[in-house]
Amino acid sequence: MRRRGGGTAGRAVSGASAVLAVVCATAALPGHQAWAAEGGAGYVFAEGIKATRGAATTSDAPRLDAGSTYKDAIKGGAKLTYRVDLDARTNAYVSAVAVPKPGSQVGTFDSLKVSLQDRNGYDCSSNEARFGSAEFARPVAAYAHRTMKRDSSSCQEAGAYYVVIERDSKATSTPDAWELEIRHELEPRLKTEGPTAAPENWPSASPPAPAGAPRERSGGAGFFDATGLTEGEWTDRIEPGQSRFYRVPVDWGQQIFASADLGSSAGRGFVGGALDMTLFNPMQGVVTSANSVSYDGKQKSADLEPLPPVKYENRFDSGSRFVNTRFAGWYYLRVSLSPEVGVEFGKKPYGLTLRINVKGERQAAPAYDGPAGIFAVTEADQDAAANGRSGPEAERSGTMRLVAAAGIGAGTVLVLGLVVWTLLARRRAAGRAGDAVEAAPPQYGPPTAW
């Protein structure tokens, strides 16, 4: 009895200890640590980012691990090389976000280029991001990929591949280094191959403005802490020279439509390329952008062009709108306001309104031969978007639910253990009393006088 009673109490204590262990583990999780240091332009880098240094040649290229994010810097006119080791089954992606220092001079054709090459120097793919007509410093991003194709002989083998990141800057641009956030991810192959041609017909008409009153959501300062949005009208404030980041879950078969309105302001002036809105896919590849919005103090609107529904087979098309809507997941909006707006109309927050539409029924995911990772939309993602959570906030929320569940479970064990312990203690006490009665010597009356 004592052994069983002690075991139950021990289990109760273990349950309480489990709660404490989960709480301690919660404090140690990435989402509960201080965020990574901000970049020079207030950009928030990914949690747990690793320092690396790109090489000038492939012989010295440092290795990038899948599922990891790295930090580096690139000077004007430089080329940095990294290595990734790939199998002959999975699709591979590498992206780079460049963060110029605030106030840096950039030109229309200043660019960031990311290439993924095989051992013979052949480009599996490459993409370039330019500042365009919005000639002001802001985070820009590009990505490259190795796509497995049945009818292709290039970039299909297992082995070493090389990521090349290049920065092209004109003589009039600021030569200071741009900070880099580099990410490497893998996408599992399909169990059975499906269609290999993007759909020719798809809904291209922009939907009406989303119903309902506008709601407030404050944007993040990077892809890592981008604020979750769902369909609707959202208001925020943006300052000259600032970039705001948002994210929207777009599932298989769905289309995203987005527009941004810059509110009016008192005063006179004119700024060309004042507002830039760019949509990125889950790997920070540019899907489309609107960066030629001029501002004269009157309200202005930037609208993204209609995009095809997210389909796996989009990757087999040659058009960038199709290729870059090749997978489901979080799609990111970056809205940036030129610092010249502050010069012409005053350094102050300006009203910003986002209108988001997500159309189309959610369809079944492709038959991946393994976990889809970031290339999927989960119920937790939908919940995070509905509640305006960023990635770190969603992680904290999920961890707290785990803590609550563990707390309830351990608490129940503790209560039951105390009840059992009390009953056992009473039984032991009763047993000791009975033993004492049986062991007591017979009692006799006073001695009789003879």
C-alpha cells in the first residue's frame, strides 16, 4: 500500500514537474527569445539567424543547410558564392533579402540577383530584383530554384550546387554594403506526377472591394515578423522611408488580389515613385509589384495585377506570374513609402489602407512524398491570419496552448493523486489502529485480597 501510494504521489509530483518543464521550455523557445537585431533600416531579421560569409569562388563556398536562415552583407559590384548539397528527388530554393542602409542612394537599375548553378556553371534558374522607378532604399528580395522535371537533363543530379548572389550598383549609388538575409528550403517531390501545364483559362477580373468596415492592423518590419491578414480592408500608418510587411495565407486553388491606398495630406509638392507595393511568394520571390505611384498630396492607389490561382503545375509555365505562384503558403506584401514624401509633405505618419481579396475554394494539396513544410496552409495559419499574428506571435500562441494543455493534464493528475494519497493515508492510519488493538495485552481488574 505504501509503495502504491508513494508511486501515485510521485506521479502527481511528476505531472506538476512536467508543467514546470514545459513552462521553462517555453521560455527557451525561439519565439520567446528576444528577436534578432534590427538591420540598418529597422528591418527585423529571422529568429536564430546564423552568420556566414560568402566566398569569391566556388572552391571556398560555405555550405547552406536546408531549413536554415543566414546573415551576410554584400558590397556594390560584389559577387558572393555559397554551396548547397541536393539530392535527385526534391525541389530546392534559395532566397536573399537585401537591406540597404536608410538614406542610401539607389538607382532604377540597381539590382540584387540570385542564381542557383550546377557544377558546370549552368544556371538552374536565376531571378533579379530592381528598384525600378521607386528610387529609394528599401528591402528587396529575389530567389532561385532547382526544379525536378521529367523531361529535363539539366540540374537533375544529386551533388553540389552553388548559390551566387550578385549586386549591381551604378557609380552614383551609395557603395555601402547591403545586409543580406539568406534562406534555403526544400520541397518534397510528388508521389505521382500530375499535370505539367499551367491552366490556360482562369478568372482574371478583379473582384469588388471586400465587404465590412475597415479594421486596424500594424504591419511588421520584415518577412519574419510580417503581420497576418485575411480578406478585408485594413488600415495602418506608414512613415516616409519606412517599409511595412504583411502576410496572407493563400492555399491551393486560390487567388490573391491586393491594393494599397495612400491617404491625402496637406501641402503642395510632387514625388514620383512615392509608393511601392510588392507581393512575394513563400520563398520571398517577387510575384508582382506596383511601384510607379506618384504623390501630389491627393490620395493615391496602387493595385496589383490579377494573378492566376496557386497551382503546382504553374511551375512548368514560362511566365513569371505562373512560375512564382507555384506553391501554397504565406504570401507577403511589402509596402514602402519614399523618404521624399517627408521632404515634400512633412515627416509624419501617413494613412495607409490595404484591401485584400482571396478568391477560390481551397483545393487538396498535391500528393507530396513527405511533409510540405512552408509550402502549405494549415488551420493554425488561418487562425494566425484571422487574429493578425506574426510568425513569432503565432508560435508563442501555439506554445501557450501546449502549456495550457499540459497544465490541465498535470493538474488533473495532481488532484487525483492527492485524493488517492488521502484515501491511502486514511487506510494506513486505520490499519495501524487495528494492529495496535490486536497487539495490546489483556487487561485485568484490580487484584483480589486473599
